[in-house]
Amino acid sequence: MSILSDAMQIAVEEVSRISEWIKNNVFQEFKRRGGVIGVSGGIDSAVVLALSARALENNKVIALFMPEKDSSPDSQALAAEVAAQFGVELVINEISPTLTALGCYDYMAEAIKQIYPDYESNQDKVKLVLPDNLLEKPSLNVFSLVLMRNGRPELRKILSPHAYLGIVAASNMKQRVRMLSLYYHAEKHNYAVIGTANKNEHDQGFFVKYGDGGADLQPIRHLYKSQVYQLARYLGVPQGIIQRTPTTDTYSAGSTQEEFYFRVPFDLLDKIWLGMNRGMSADTIAKDLDLTVEQVRRVIADLMQKKRTTEYLRTIPLSLSS
């Protein structure tokens, strides 16, 4: 096993450490009676739900599932399974009517039609993707819009900046409406909102400011995605969730987190990132992971660029000092 593979392993004691941290912050720091977690059927929310049930007792935790018309039908079944697994109440709050009233789907269709004028929102499916695996060849982080229609070849066109911003602005409304729902249920029960962001999402800017980035505490923000999987296996998260490919579950065609944003499988991405954070040279990382130096340099450059260009997402509101 490589040095970085060894270093990526976490001790089972991390479960107790995180659970105690959740308990102290919810009950002592925030003086709340329990916690609300937005569950998606994905690995991160499942792990946070399991940790919160341990920390707060399962009758003081609410799992809130908030589907909309573009959500995968698999997500609700997996959310229900994980809630049942850990004995937590599942509350389902359909947000499509709210998004319709806010104009989310109309705004989305308007932006998509800038690229595909004949787009039909009631039957066509779309997703945003970046170029293929960064390990295979160098390329810029330029988004394309994929259009999928029954019985027709898949279409892919590079997005104009205007269309890209319009699609992202509309889709981000989904996460911000979910944040409103989470805080409604939290305040109704005098609970805290417990976030589900991991290190990859937070440090690389893969979240919506005041959307899924809005929470009272973030218990797994220090963990790489591959470490979240380690905790999932230890905690007994259902296999269907562990084996599910990480997805944004935002666009109608469904897109994986790798093709939408990260561009490298998490198992390799996290080890390269850990090596970079430990001050290892690209040559040393490449040798340890059996990659070329050029591949490692590409990934490091991408990590640094994403962290730099998304810094505003992690910036708290600015104010003048007195």
C-alpha cells in the first residue's frame, strides 16, 4: 500500500470524536434540543445522519427529504432506507411548487434555450458537464450542456457565459429553498441545522452559498470524500447508498459529481490533494500513486484554481469596522 493510501485511513475513534463534538455544540453551544439534517440518499447526508443519531439520540433528530421534479426517483427510497436504518423520523417536503412559484424552472428553460432553442422542458433532459477525466488529457474547466432525448443521439454544446450563469443561478434556487425548509423545521422544534458538506465540497467550492452551505454546524467538513466512505462502512450505512455513484441530483438528466465538477475519481483526487497539503512534490506523489508527474501537476493545478476562484463562497459577510 502507498504512503498516501496509509495516510488517508482514519481511526474508528473519529466516530466518537465527531459524535461528541455534535452533542456539545447542539446542546451546550447552541442550547438546542436536537438536530435537522437534509437527506438526499447520498453518502454524506447518510453519514451525518448516523453520527447525529449517535450524538443526540435518534428521537431528537429529523431527516428532511426535499425532492423536486428533477430529483432522481432513487433518492427518496434511499433516504427512507437510511432514516429507518438509524431510527430517525423522515419528513418529506416536496419543493417543486415553491420553485415553480419563484420561476426557477422558467428561468432554467430560458437559459437552456439560448443553447438549444427547441428545448422542451416537459420531455427533454439536460445536465451540465466539464471535460472528461483530467488524468487522461489537459483541458480547461469549460462547461458544456448535454441534451438527451428519447430515440435521438445525445447532444453536447459548450455553454456561453451568459447561458451558464443563467442555468446556475436558476438551479441554485433549489438549494436555497431547501435551506429555508431546513430552518423552518429547525426553528419549529428548537433544533440546530446540521450540515453535510465534506472537505472536497467546502474547500473546492462545490456548494451553494446560503443554500446547502447554510448550517449551524458542519461535522464532516474536515474529511475527504474517501474518508467519508470509511465512516459509512463503520457506521453501517446501507450498501445501496455506499455503492451509489455520487450525484448532484440537480439536473433532469442526472450528472455525477465527477463529471459535473471534480473530474478525477475521489480515491485518487483525495490522495493527490493530501500529498499536496503535506508538502510532497509532484514527483513524490506520482511515484507513490503510480501516476505520471504531468497527471499529478494537472490535478494540483485544478485543485488550486478551484480553491482560488471560489474563495468568495467561503467569505463571511463583510462589514466596516467601527
